[in-house]
Amino acid sequence: MNLKSIEESQVALAFSSKNYSMWYLDELVNIMDSKTKYGQTVIPTFYDVDPSEVRNKKESFEEAFAKHESNYKDAVD
């Protein structure tokens, strides 16, 4: 999905599963930016994963979030 499609949507589904990629985190950042800028409704959806694993950055999410934060550290500072 491209950024324009995300921005023009009124509702976004944010899927989380144990098998996702860095692309997912990039898309999630875009979705959350659109929520802030445009008041978009975001519906989190969890497949074969406990929401607390994502929230608390456990299991496979811990490494993925660390890599993502490292890749974008300068953009956040």
C-alpha cells in the first residue's frame, strides 16, 4: 500500500502476527501518522499473537522493534 492510499483512507487495519517484516513497521508508522494528522480510525488486529507481545515488545517483536528504532533513530531525535 502506498502512502497516498493510507492518507486517503478513513479507516486503517493494523495487522500484527508473528510473521511480519520491517515493511510492517514502516506501514504502521505511516498509519499512526495519518491517525494523528487526519483523525483516521485505526483498528488493531492480532493474528496468532497475544496483543501483550506487541505492546511489551516480547518474542519476535523485541528484535524487530529494536532494529526499527535503530534504523530511524536520527529521524526521531
